[in-house]
Amino acid sequence: MAYGDRNYRDRDQPPREMHKATCSDCGNECEVPFKPTQGKPVYCRDCFRKHAPPRDNNRRGRY
């Protein structure tokens, strides 16, 4: 198993069970890898990107 092999987890773990949900933002149906909890928002892939905090790519390599 090479360090750069990004799919190594796929061989070691069974496929994730996906659950149908309705996006709390746009209302489209989507599938998520967890069982949605009533009262908590669920976002589709596109809306999740809008709500996620921006990634700080400048932290790489700094201690």
C-alpha cells in the first residue's frame, strides 16, 4: 500500500450506507453518508460548500 494511494481506505472498509435527505438550503433531494437528525440542517454537496468555512491553504508547512 503506497502512501500516495488515495483509495486505500476503500479496500479496508465496506461502502458507506447513504441516506436520502432534503437539503435545508435549496430543498433538493440528496444523499448523505449519515442518518439525518430531526432539527439539524442537512445540506447537499453544493450548499455544504457555501456554508463551510473557507479553507486556509497557507497553513501547509508552517509550524
